[in-house]
Amino acid sequence: MNKPIGIFDSGIGGLTVAKAIAEALPNETIIYFGDTAHLPYGDKSKESITMYSKRITGFLLAKGCKAIVIACNTASAHAYADLKKFYPKVPIINVIDPTVEYCLGKYKKGKIGVIATRGTIKSRIYPRKLLKANSKLEVPQTATPLLAPMIEEGFFNNKISKTIINSYLSTKNFEKIDALILACTHYPLIKKEVIAFFKRPVEVIDSASVVADYTKKTLKDLGLLSKKKEGKDLFYISDYTESFEETSKLFFGDVIDLKEERIWD
């Protein structure tokens, strides 16, 4: 089915997922929405996040999208169930379930750490899902609220980001962890810095490639894969920021169609 895939996040983080989907599904067209007017979602209420998610999903569906990918852990934790009820006929994919499925398939025991926004950590979505399926696991988690806004402002791979990352990861909760879930789609942009922090083998798991593979399988199972790419990828933001434009170019090159769409006005 030659209709686009809709992807949304609070800002630039979801571009990591969009890029992975573009690589895994080269015949698909993408319409991306970054809700930069409300970033970060991590400190917003469940009610607000659900409202934002419904409005954005409605916008993407009005653009003809055949499926929706919630490229945000906080929105996945708080709004996914409501979106499924509100749009029962639309395939909606979150970033949490594919990542949990990946971890359960690889780790039968051990210690899997989680870093995320306050909203995702407060929901306890990862410990609940992982421990419900496998009580032999340990799932310590730590809120890292400075990371998403830091990345949105373009501060990564420098001394500032290294200092903040090292401070968060030095928590005793993460001693002897076997893996660390980057439970925010912004965090793949600092993955190399996170890996560099550990002085021993620790698998650093980001959801981008996992979600891309899951999206491909879902669309294939539903008979919704496109046979060839038609049209160009579109990128919408609710409030223009230079950092978004620069990061989108980093992922998708100089020729991108970026538009400001004030859907809240």
C-alpha cells in the first residue's frame, strides 16, 4: 500500500527511529512530526501527553498515513493504550514493546539498567513489563531529565555532555549491569559517549533499529508494505528550532522538506 508511515516525537529524538525505518524500508515514504512546541514530554502530565499524541496522530492520519509509529518512550508509556482505543483500525506501533521483546529474547537472567525521562521512569513501564515476563531479571532505572533538552540544543559529543552523562551513569544502581536500555529516542545520539563510560562489556540498547525491524514485520503481516517509494519524505515541527533543522539534515541530508505546522493554534 503506497501510503506514508507517520512518525512522531516531542522533538529531534524520533529522527533516530525515522532514519532506521527509512533504511529498513527504503520503499516507504515518511511523514514526521516533531512537537517542538511542547518538548520535552518527560516532565508533562499523562493527560497532556495523551492530548498531544491524539492531536498529532489525527494530523498524520489526515495526511494519509497508513500506520503510526510513536517514536517517543514517554508518549508510548502514557498514550499508546488511549491511541489504540481512539484509532482502533490504525496500526499503531510504540517503541517500548519491541525493545522489551528484544531484551526478553536475549537475556534470561542478569541486570538490565534503564535511563529515561522522568515521565518514563515514573511509569515504571520497563521494569513492569520485563519483570512480569521474567522475574529472574533485575531492572534498575534512573531518571536523566537533562539529557533530552541537552540533545535538543545540540550539546552532544562534547565536554558538557560527557560530564552530565558520566554523572548520571555513576549511580550505584548500575553497578554490574549487563545491559543498558536507552529508553528515550533522543539518546542514540549519545550512544557512543554512553558506551565510552563503561570500562567493561555492557550492551547499550537503543530502540531505533529494533523498532524499525518491528515496523517492517508489522506492515508485512498486514499486507501494507509499499512496492516502491512514491513522493518525498516530509518533516513537520510545531515550533521552528535551528537545532531540529540541523539534526534532521544530519540524518537525512541537506535536501529535506521541513515545514512549521502550528496545529495547536
